[in-house]
Amino acid sequence: MSDMICRKSMARCITPGMCSPHGGCKDPAFNPEWDRLKAAQESLREHMQIIAKQNDELVDLRARLAERDALLKLARQFVVNGVDLGYIRMPDCDTPDPAHDLLPMIDAALSASAEPSAPVEKDWEPLTSAGQVQLGDWMSFRVAGSHICAKATLIIDPGTEHEEIVYNVKKNHYFITSMAIDGTSTHKGVLVSKSKQEIAQ
């Protein structure tokens, strides 16, 4: 096959020496346009190989992330079920313990790794109004520098400006919703996670 380039079509010549009306054939070494196109094609091929490799790495990373999220969800459900059924006893709310951080940290990890369109089973939302917290809802907050995660076990005057959320009946540990919202309560940064039964509705 000839290495000559046709001046008219800029393609490889298939009839060397027979295209004199168009100026004849020209050796590719003297054709800068051919060299430019060839270099651009080679650069494009290299970029496509890089993109293909990155795509394979992304697919592998997503697969490993999905496995990790599945384990986190399983661990979360294990803890929630254990507490609800009495098999797991959480430390007292006034006892500084890393166990209080477990559920919020799991939820934060799941929310951070979720795709923009993917739903997360439970999201923590800030306390903004009376009536927002329902019996059985999990709450996360700080008291005297300690991070606490507890369930709402009793609600007094629900939905009113006098609403009180009790999370330890035995020790009478509670906070007033309106004060928690305006920042005057000792309970800071209150977050609420809806109970599984409420989400199902």
C-alpha cells in the first residue's frame, strides 16, 4: 500500500502517480497537516485509555463503598433493635461514653457516601418546632460538653410552647423544646431522627 497522501482528499493515495490533474501525490513527510492530524489522533487515543482506566477504578470504588454501607446499615439496625428490645443497654444520658456517638456517626457516614439521588434510611434533622419530636424518635445533642444520643420516652404538653421532651424518666432528664430552639437550654445542637414506625407511615 502507498504511503503517499492525495492533496485533494488528504487521504492515503490508492492510485500513486495517476492524479496529476490535482497536482500529483506528495510524500507525507512534506505534509504538516497530516502530521498534525496523526498527533491529534494519538493524543485522543491516550486520553480515551486514561478515561477507561479511571472509569474502571470508579466502578471498583463504588462497589467497595456499597459493601461498606451495607455493613454500616446492618450494624445500625442491630444497635437500634437491641436497644428497642432491651438486649442492648445504652449508658445513662449523663454518662460521657463513646456509645452515644455511634448512631450519629453511622448516619453521618451513610449520608456522606450516598449518591445525590439516593435516599438514606434515616437522616438527622435539626429541632425547629414543637411537635416535631414524637415518642420513640432518636435525638442527638450536647450537654455540658458531652455528646448524647437518646430516645424520646415521654412528651409533656406536645405541640405547645411549653412542650417538654423527656429522655430519661427515672432521672428526670428532659429539655424544653422552645429553649432548645432559641439556644437558652443547656441542651445544644438538638438533632432528631424519626422512628422506624413513623417513617413507614
